[in-house]
Amino acid sequence: MSSKSGNAFRVAIVGASSLLGKELKQVLDDRRFPAIDIQLLDASVMAGTLTEAGGEPTFIRAIDEDSFEGARFAFFAGSAAETEQNWRAAQRAGATVIDLTGCPNVSSSFAWIPSLTSVLPPRDGREAGAQGAFTNTSPPAPVIIACTLAAGLSKFQPRRTIALLFPPVSERDQPGIDELESQTASLLSFREIGRQVFDAQVAFNLLAQYGAASKPRLEEVRASIARDVASYLGGRVPAPAIQLLQAPVFYGYAVAAYADLGADGPARSLEEIAASLAGLGAKVAAAEDSPPDNVSVAGESEIQFGPITADPDIPGGIWIWGVADHLRLAATNAVRIAEELIATPQ
């Protein structure tokens, strides 16, 4: 859904050379966001890189004191450190900050998943879409996935919900992709593998933890996701238990979720559960359809769930398999925040 406003705005993307920054630029184009100009910004090492925006050739520019002049929105899609260094300058210039990096030191931060507003309205004392000196945080894909599951299942009052998440290596941006690619080639050639990112063999493997030299540790990533999920749900919906296994895949964030609905669970049809998740913007496959996978969701903006299935041995137990194009999902959520702000009169 594109913006309801006919006006065009200047937009800045900080971290434009990152995988998320590139996807954000593509989503702005695909959703016909009313941007009269998209300023692509990054660390000075990337300055001068030729790319395109809105179908026109442009350059990635180094960040300076004038980078945010006239910008209506400033999206931060690079590193948390880059956000911390520059978000105040964007706000001083009058831009509305939308942070996709999870920088912990952005003040007056407002986390927002627009697709869940009907079930989980804003909790910071203002209406969704309100203007002012707020910064907007667009949560990462695993937080959106876990919160969508929790919100969609809440009306069925599960005793317990568990979400086992499978992050792709692209969560570590291009270095993660390069390491999986090089490890795969090295193993097939019987050569020693590189371990600069994960400090472990990720190719042809599942990891319950990274090597000692890897930063952040997988447990730190898990704790961060669980903390952000609990914060967004805010006790209004029970938070799922969350665990991570690093998968040897380049793209696509998968989840295997289990919910215990109690002995009376089967009284609520699987179709009702599917409809509840679909009502929050997810796509849910019918019983006769094939479940989604990392390849099939590429380029899709929504979380895609397979057919909801009952556990064959535990009464009231259900299983939900889902996958999302994590870059597309996160970028779309951020652009939807901007669209909601535009649609709300100032």
C-alpha cells in the first residue's frame, strides 16, 4: 500500500551500502513511496560508489553536517554505531528518524510494527502516527516474526508458545555471506576454511553457538531478540520462549513454532488460527498447499506460514512453520512506518 499523500519528500538512507540499506531503497521504489529525492549515505570508505535510486543513477555519499538538510525521513540501516553518531544530526535538521539498527542509545525511541497495531497498539502514550520529536524504531525480522506469532495466537490463550528461529548468515551482512560461500568452496576442495565471522564451521552445519572469537555471540543475539519481543508485547500478550540455531543458508529467516492450547485446543479449528495470523498481514498456506521455504519467499514482503498442523501425539499441541525474506520484511516495516506518518495529519 503506497502513501495516501500526493506530496513528495526528500529521504535519506544511512548505511545505503548494507544489504538492508539496498533492500530499503528497493522497497521505496516498489511501493512508489513519494520521494522526490533519495540521498544515499554511508561511511566515507563507500563514498563515490555508483548505484541507482528511483531508476536514476546516483552516488553513495559520505555523511557530513549537511547530509540531512531538507530531509523528511532519515532511515538508518547500517550499523548501530553509525546510527549513534548521526541520528541527532538528522533530528536537528528536522527529519523523522526511523532506525532499523536497534541502536540502544537513541532517545525517545518508539518501536512500531504497523501490521500489529490492531492487536498491539502503541504503548508510549501517543497515538500511532503522531508527529513530534520521537524517533521510530523498526524492529528486525525475528522480532516481527515472534511478535506476529504471539499476537496471532493470543486469542486462543496458549499455555505455552515456543519459537525456534533459524537465522541466515546474511544477518551478519555481506561478511556473513562471503564466509559461508568461501567455507563451502573450501570444504568441497578439501581446503582449510575461514572463520573470521562465526569462528566456527557454518557451511553444511547447524550451530547452537558460535566460536569463542565471534562477536556478538549467538546467545547474545538470542537474548536481544527475546528482550525486544518482551518489550514490544509489554505483558499484553504472553511472550514465546525463543531459541536460535544458526542455519547454513544465505537468505530467509525461518521459524518452527509450537503452541500448547491445552486439552480443549482442538475445539478451536486450525482454520481459525490460520485466519488470526492472516488478519495480521501474514500469508498462511492452505492444508493442500506446500509449505514455504527460504527460496520461495525471496522478494516477498510478508511472513509466510505453512499449513497449521495439530501435533499427532499431544492433545491441543499445534505446529507452525514459517519463513520470511528477512531483509524485505524489515525494510517494508520501516517504509510502512513512514507511510503511516505521512497519512496522519500534522
